[in-house]
Amino acid sequence: MADALKTNRSILVVGGGMSGLSAAIEAAEAGFQTYIVEREPYLGGRVARMNKYFPKLCPPNCGLEINFRRIRSNPLIRFFTMAQVESIDGEPGNFDVTVRLHPRYVNEKCTGCGLCAEAATTEIPDPFNYGLSSRKSAYLPHEFAFPMRYVVAPEVVGSPEAKAIESACPYGAVDFDMQPQTFDLKVGAVIWATGWKPYDAGRISYYGFGRNRNVITNVMMERLAANSGPTGGRIARPSDGSDVKSVAFVQCAGSRDENHLPYCSGVCCLASLKQTTYLLDQDPDARATIFYIDIRALGKYEAFSNRVQEDERVTLIKGKPGEIIEDPSTGLVTVQVEDQATGKILREKFDLVVLATGMVPSTAEDPLPSRTACDENGFVLPDRAGPGIIPAGCVKKPVDVASSVQDATAAALKAIQATFRR
Amino acid sequence: MEKRIGVYICTGCGIGDALDVNALEAVAADEFSVAACRRHPFLCSDEGVSIIRRDLDQGMDTIVIAACSPRVMTDSFTFPADRVMERVNLREQVAWCHPAGEEDTRMLAEDALRMGLVKAVEMLPPDPFLADDLSRKVLVVGGGLAGMTAARETARAGYEVVLVEKEEQLGGYLKDVHKLPPVRPPYTELEDPNLDALTSEVTGDPSIRVYTGSRVASIAGAPCMFDVTIRQNGSEAMERVGAVVLAAGSVPYSPEKLDSFGFAKYPDVVTASQLEIMFKSGKVERPSNGQPVGSVAFLLCAGSRDARHLPYCSSACCVESLKQAMYFKSENPQTPVYIFYRDMRAHGTYEFLYKELQKEGVFFIRGDIEGIEDDGSGGLVVAANDVLTGSSVLTESLDLVVLANGMVPVTSFGEPFKAQSPKEGEEEAAYAPDTILVSDILNLQYRQGPELPALSHGFPDSHFICFPYESRRTGIYPAGSVRAPMDYSQAVEDATGAALKAIQCIEMLSAGKAVHPRSGDLSYPEFFMQRCTQCKRCTEECPFGAINEDEKANPLPNPTRCRRCGVCMGACPERIISFRNYSVGMIGNVIKKINVPDEYEEKPRILVLACENDAYPALDMAGIRRLSYNPWVRIIPVRCLGSMNLVWIADALSKGIDGILLLGCKHGDDYQCHFIKGSELANIRMSKIQETLNRLVLESDRVRLEQVSITDYHRLPEILDGFAARIEELGPNPYKGY
């Protein structure tokens, strides 16, 4: 233990989504100082953009609220938003980390009152809603954003609008003198929990995402169905805002496909089953069709899967659609598929098509300090991440929320162990 | 001792514009004689906070901050724990959702301040529960893969472990496992289980005490003070531990029940685990005649996903069967291998193993099994309905048929525990107690039963997606296939996470802090036993089984089992259960302090009790979105709607309040209450209100419970306005003015 006392026992968590939050909070509640470094201006990551979780159909914000309260009440947790890890040097028990902070142009004096957004005039695409809407150049990232602090987009810096935004704030919180800055952290272990991105649906050319207006992805569907989303929770056709009566869900859009993602993304089956309930709750006369290869509803999710499939408004067809074409005049989308049960070629029309795109680990684009840490799809291999660097959640494999939290809790213990020098 | 109270009113963020701050100051000064009442245009600024700090330094012991929601600006408004702080939400729940300058808005703000002040006056800083002789050891029940992993990982973090395994050898199911599915690139090569290395690490670690051939005869006490009796070879050992990891595992589903798959009828129909033993021992032979196996079929979902057997999916069998198919193909690529499946659940990178076997020429047939027959030559044929071709398929003559027969948690066996039935003259419990099966694994000395409550299909799993380790017994964390059906690598992760939770529980409780979901809460319920009538409601209703009973039915609280929800406080008809900072009397006095105008003023009053985790933030969110709703409402956040004591309703109605709205979480199968039963119990208590109202000659519509989630803020104006409209129809509470 004499050696252990000399090491740094704090833990850096890279990524403030569900895995990162959980890892940091669980470690802190075991008595360890933790730091969260999050790239976005808010904590919560992808789950903050989800409407409901399967199988309970409960809102992610409920669990986030508990986790944020755990953060607020625990002095052992510090977090940095709009921050990125620039470098990590050292060894377990003694890492030097350089963190880069991007300017938010709003400082800690912000009260969240919103006067800056009233003064802003420029509209910019809102990535939180996957581009389905725009937002002001001064904005709260989303309504449950934690921390509840506004952001000013760099696009307006130096413009007359910036002046208006600055002078609208009675608290001196808007600060255009902010520059990117770096600072150092000394930690004993690192948890890498940078999460995932949806696979770029535009690369599946025969599905026409980006060309067909009424072909969207499953993550966009989450925003369309959310009260806080671009349509206030009304699932409407992007082409003309009209009602949606029929939706096709195309499973394995890019997953289990040698030309795209060769692996199974693990959660898309359940996500689509869940999304049928969004549609049918909104419009009891609507219809949903799911085109699938296998329905992978493991463990206790079987009951949820059965419940959805028993609904006569939901049809499951085994088959992988070959082509999706939108009629420019009506906006109706035709899905062409071979029904494997009958061998027939079907051509069905829908108001909306949802592509169940899979998960790409963030580490496929932004690797760990150790270049050899990932497999060829970008998933981190725990034994290659480097001593004292512990991957958690979807950077390791595509998993659902409960499994991410479970894995993050395990990662917290591995990080605690790594802070000892043995 | 008289408290020195300081009131700090922020006039920023529109509060000063919307409200009459002079009138608020008058409430503080005239009605409460506070020591100081100050206003500031930007209270959360350094300057504003320094004003409060200066007062604290000069002996102010209680502060009331009338500003924004207590959910925000917590960094600014954090003060020493020995001082009482109450925050009055004038921003999100008054200024941002009600018209500026109106009389109703002013009255709402004044009441909000009064209510906060009553709380501040009555609250005491918590005095944490610190017991003596606390243990920091972790008990792991089960010495299989999950249990040994939990033990090893706990020890590696510097904690002592007691490991109890019922068999003479450690290893559990893994003892008979030949290879594990692939977990690293190229994800097609099987892994060695390395059981010996794990076992010797566990047995060689001086901080792990291993009891084999042993059972847990009883666990008495509470987290950090569990007294465990271990029975080994007729003798008994005692260990005091702090927390428990339950890793007792699962067993294969009984194949005797699978006669439709030909088990027992044909000796060459075996289970997956029997085949595993054959490969492990190197003797892969047909049970019927000892000849080598030249062809094989795997039947997946043998029992699983079947309402007559196991309604759930056993998660691991698809991949396990692929792995076993690989055993045959790697020994002889020419061996015909059939896999009959419904959905091939090769999730994640197991997809690569599936693809590899397709390349290897395994016949994958998606369909339901129609029959297994002896073909007369000593071989078996499997008939199935091939979903993909729509036709019946008949295999060639096969040497062996393997059933992937799924897994069943060991906690799902045993008779339901019979809770003490009501004695004569006692009333029945108001709700159905948890199902607890007497499965002889933990033998907890808990009044509600000896094991973890068995949830769906007997798994003691967490109900919460965000919190997969939340069992209903504090300090006891299930892990591995006893918690949910899972494969080997998941069990290892699960056990590691459970080890962290056990360690964390010990660290938190030994500092007097609550664990999740009120992590860090230093308060705990205290019982004023002189007035107890032994009604047993608290012991029956505690969602976590925290309260035991003596032979005279007196409650015996266990603070380290407690999660601080206050359900016991809500249940107690004698109001003897209180936290230092939250009590029946305190909330009762808050209600009594609400200003109720007489009936001629036509200003009804509506009391809203709101769950602080979901309904209260939803109310904030309504404010943030500047939604407006009826200004007659007076909101009191509660720890859980289950902490609502019926006397509050009586207090409110006799005070002349016209309606009471309870905002709690969803209950039922997909309940969202993080204290499990809080909102359900509140709903049950509501039914009793009916009687009270009838006795008072009042309409039962005056009390309503609405289930709202945190994202239901857009519904709140409709709910609140709708309720207000109904109250207006009913007319004033006739008790007004008495």
C-alpha cells in the first residue's frame, strides 16, 4: 500500500454520455475524484436525444435527472463541456493529460434566462435534431441541457449580431474574448467512453437517403417523436409536414453487410420495434412494416418484442429491401424487397421510411492515444487500449443503454484498480 | 434555540419584474421575524453569494434563497452542511409561468416564500447514521465464472472477500466448458476458458477467503453489518461483511420437459451442456452405441421463447450453438452440421462467427421443429417446417441431436414465501407483497422474506434501464446469469460492475450516506417508538425490506438498508417516523401556512404534491418553456409520492384548500418510480381518502392523482388547468374559514 499512496488516484473519463456519466459517478461514489471531458456543450450524449427507452418506453431524461443530481451533490466529480483530450502521457497511477477547451462565448455567469437567444437573429442548423430544424445563433443546446448554460455559435463572432447578443445579457455572461485554451490534468487512470455515431446512411446509395426526403434514419425518428423535437412530437413527413399513416422500418441498413458494417449493431431491432409504438400511439389507424433479417430481441426483451409483434397494425417481413424510390410528386416512398417467406418481389408504398442504421464507434474516427487499440471496425480491444486506459460502452461493442451502464460500472472498478501501482 | 434566518431574494431573470419584492420582504419580516432579508439583482453572482457567505460567517444558521429552481445554480448555492438551506423557486415556477404583476402571481410568490420559510424553520441539518463495528468485506455467493470474477476484482481493488461455493470445486458451469466464443479479431477463433488461472488467482489471494462445499445458512443484519452464517461439512462459520454479490448462477432448463424434442426417448438427443462435457473430456461419442459422431443437428430455442416452457430468450444459446458447431467443423470440415433456428441472435461481433460457419457449410434452417424420429437404421431424422421455402424439410440420418435448452436462474426455484398473515383483528396489507421464493441461497433474516424479490421469470434483475444494478435489497447486487440470461463475457463484465457496487455501498454507508437513488443523503428516518401501535404498515410497505419486526410487531429499523424515500413515513398513521429535514409535521405545517382566501374572494387553492425527480423538473420545464398554468396551485416537492401521509390531505382540506393534486410517476408493470412502489402506494392510499372525504361530506373529486413523467411538461398546463376547472365547478371547500 505504501506505493499506492504515492500514485494519483483520480480518474479521467473521456465522454459524458451514458457510459461516461455512469463510470464517473460510480467511481466518485466509491470515493474517487473523477473528471469528465465532454465534447458537446452538455452532458448526456446520445441518450439525451432519445425519445424513449425500450422496453419500458420511459423517457431517458428521468435517469439523466437522477445522474445529474448525483453530479451536483458530489464534490468529487468535475466536468468540462466543449472539451477534448489533446494528449495523454504517462502510466497508470501517473498520467499527464492535456485538455483543450473550445470557446462557448458564454461564461459561468450565465443564469439560463434566454435573453441572448431573443437578441440573436441568425438561424443555424441544429445538430441536436440531426438537421431536422434550425436554432438561433445563441442557444441552449436542448431544453434539459445540463449544465443549463447557453452557447453562442462561432459563426456570429465579430458581427453586429454578436454585439446585440452581448448587450442583451444583463449579467455579463456573453464573452467574445474567449479563446481556445488548454489545461493539464494529472490522473491515475483513464476511462474511454466516447460512444458511437450513427452509420452514414447516405453511403447506402440504393436507399436514397438525402435524395429521398421521406427516407430518414432511426435517430431522426427519435427526434421527430420527441416533444422537444422539431415537430413538437408529431411524426410528420419531412417533405411536406403531412400526416404519416404508414411507415416502413428497414433493418440492418448498413449493418451485417460486408460493404458497410460487417457486424450486427445489436440494438436496432429493438429500436425499430419501439418506434412502431411512437407511430401507433400517435395515430391508432397507422400501420408499420418492419423488413428484417433476424429479430434480435435477447433475454427479457423477448416479451417486448412479442407485445409489439402481436399488434395487428405491425407487419414483419423477412427480407432485405433492395431499393427505395420516392415519387417526387406525391412524396410516397416505394420499398422493393423480396419476401423470403413467399419468394415474391414486393413493391409497397409508404409515407415514411425509417432506416435502422447501425452504430459506428466514435473511436473509428477519433482513435485512442494508442493507435493499435482498435479492431478494423474501430471497436476498442480492452487488452490493447494500453495500461490504465479502460474502454467502456459502445466503443467496445454495440450495446444498449442498460449494458452500457453495466459495462461503465465495471470500467469504474478497473480504473480504480489501475490507479494503484502494484 | 431560536434560529437566525436570512432570506435572500434574487430579482434577476425576470423575477423582479414579475413580482412585488417589497411584499415578499414584508412576508419574511412580518410573519417570520427573520434576522435579515436582502435582495440582489444577480444573487448567483460572486457578489451575491458573498453576501450570503458573510451572513453565514456572522452566525446566520438558516438561509432561504428565493430565486431559481433548486435544480440549477447548485455550484453557487452550496454552503456548509451544518447550516440549513431552503430554496424557493420563484423563477421557473412563478415568474416564468405566470403573468407579471398580477395579484394571483403575487399571492403565489408570497405563499411560495412562506412555505419555504416554514420548512427552513422546521428543518434540522441531518446527523448521519454512523454505526460501530462496520465491515468492509464483500461476500460473494457462488464460485462460478461470475462469482470468481467478482471476488478477484474486489480483491484487486484492495478489499477483503468471502467466497461461498456450494460444490467442492470452484468453477461452476465453466468446469465443464471446452471453449468460449470468440471475443477478439478476427472473431472466428474460439477462446480457452483459462479456468485454472482464474481459480488459482482466487484461491491464492490471501484477501479472499474461500468456502467450498458450503452454503449460506443465514444473513442477518444490514449492509456494513451483515452477519453471515456459513455451513460447511456440518460445521458453522461466522463472517461479518459489508455487502453481497449474488452470483449463484443459473441451471440449464430441465430437458425432461422437452419430450417433443425427443429427449429421454432417444439417447442420441443430448443437451448443449452434455455435448460440452463430451468435448471437454475428449470423448465425443454417440450415447446409444459409443460410435463417433459423424453428423449432428442443433435445435435452438429448445424451451426458450416458448410460452409453455421459458417465455424469454436465453440470450446465449445461439452463439453457444454456433460455437459447438465450430467444434465439429474444426475437427472435420466434412461433418454435416444442421442448425435449426428461429432468429439467429449472433449480436455484435458474433456475426463474424455466424458468417464463418456459413462459409464452413453448416446448414442453417429457419423454422419450427415438427418432429424427431428414429429412422430405423439407428440414426435420427429431424423434420422441420422451413419458413424460408415454405416447405417441410427432413434431414439425413443424424448421429446426434443437440438441444440448446436455455438457462434458468437458481433464484426461480422454491415455494413462495408466506409473509406473516394478519392476526385476528388486523387488516390485510393494502397491496400485494413482492413474490419472494424460498430458494435457500441467501437466507436473509428480513421480515419481508429470505431472498431477493423474484421479478419477471424469477430473475432478481433491476427494473431500471439506467441503473442495471438496482436490486430491491440495499447492498446486495446480483450479477451474472442469475440476474439475467447472458453469455460468458457479459457475465465477467457484470460481475466486475457488481463488485464496484458492493465496494461503493460500503464506502457510502460507512460514511453515513445513502446509496442510489438519493446518493449521499445524510438524513435517515427515526422512529418515535412510544407512540407506535404495531400496525406493521411501515414494515410491510418499505420497498426495500429495510424494517424488521420484533415478536410484538414493533418495527426494527435498519438505517443502512434504507434508501430514504420516506415510504414508511407516508405509511405511518401515527406519524412517528421522521427525518430531521423531512417529516409529516413539517409538510403539514407548510400546508397550514398557505394563505387561503375566504370563499367570497373566489380564489380557490390547490395543493400539488410533486415527485421531486420527475414531476417537479417537469414543472420547471414548463416554466423554462414559458408555458402558463393556473395560479391557484401551491407546489410542494416530495421525495417520492409514496412519502405522502394521508394526514396532509386532511390538513389541507380542513384548512380550506379546495383541491389536492398528486403528481407521481407511472405505476404498473412498466413502473417508473425509482422507489419501486411509491406512486402505486400513493394511489392505494388515495382510495382511503374517499372515506375521509365522505366523512367530511366532501366530493372525492377534490383529490386526484396524475401519473406524469419528466417529459410530460407539455401536458401539465392541461392537467393543472383541467383540475382547477373541476374544482371551480365543485365550488369552495365548505371548511374554508373554520
